[in-house]
Amino acid sequence: MTVEVALVISALSVGFGIWSGLSNVKRNEKNDTKADASQLTTVIVKLENIGTGITEIKSEMNNVKNEQKESRERIIKVEESAKQAHKRLDTMEKHARGEMD
């Protein structure tokens, strides 16, 4: 009878050990899943922030390109105006020399 009691106690201990181990595995899986979801959410938020930053940079680059284009056009107009002014000054100098000679 003592052997039978020992076997029953051993069987109950093994059963409890198995149940305890399985419940720990399930709990750890749940915790791991929560941690993974949290990390994934963090990564997604960071990627969205990066995407927003890239969009803003593209917008700013377009503004810079437009400003550069406008500046280039204004420089061309100023150069043309300066060229015409030099021609007029040269003409006026020629007339002034012609009147003095």
C-alpha cells in the first residue's frame, strides 16, 4: 500500500508539473505576443514619422527648386537689362566724342 500511495503521489506530482509547465508556456507566449505587438507598433509609428519627414523634405525641395528657377530668370533679365544699358552708354559716349571732336 505504501508503494501505491507513493505512485499516486508521484503521478499527481508529475501531472501538476506538466500542468504548471504548460501554463507557464502559455503565459510566456502571451507575454511574447504582447511584446512583439508593442515593438511592431513602435516600428510602424517610427516609419510613419520617417514617411512624413520625407514628404516634408520633398515639399521643401520643390520650393527651393522653384525659388532657384525664379532667381535664375531674374538674373537673366538683369543681365539683359545691363547689356542694354551698356549699349546705350556706349552709344552716348560715341555721340559725346563725336560732338567733341
